Amino acid sequence: MLPPIKSAADIGPAMDAVTSALAAGTITPGEAATIAAVVDTSVRATEASDFERRLKIMEAEYVARCEDIRKCSAPDSAGNSTARREFAVDPL
């Protein structure tokens, strides 16, 4: 039985379980490869979900800190705000 996989850190114990089962003859090499692919897919899905969650937190924190986008944009080499160039099109 595989241990739960909730983060990339859980892949080591899961693969140890697969390797142990393979070495004990409980599963075949083909079954081990299939299980390893499932573990990999699970980790990738968890990482994508975690990335999205962290991105949403960062975006919310950014919005909370910034009342005006010009206050939050980095100045260019001359010390001018880059907000207008990056986020709006100047009328001709």
C-alpha cells in the first residue's frame, strides 16, 4: 500500500514503497512502472494546484498593498514610473 501523496515531498516514501514491493516480488516491474507513473502524475497535479493557490495569495496581497498601480510599479532608469507604459496605451 502506498502512503498518501499530498506534496512533492511525499514522492520519496511512495517510491520507497514501490521499490520495496518490487524487491519482495509482490509486484512485477511493469506494475512498478505503472505505479511510478501514477505517483508522478499525482505529484504534478498537486504541484500545479499548490502553485495556483500560492499565486492567488500573492495576487491578493499585491492588490491589498496597492491602491494605485503607479505606486506599485518599478521606476525606470530615469526614476519615472513604468506603469503608464506597461499597463495603458497612450492616446495619440
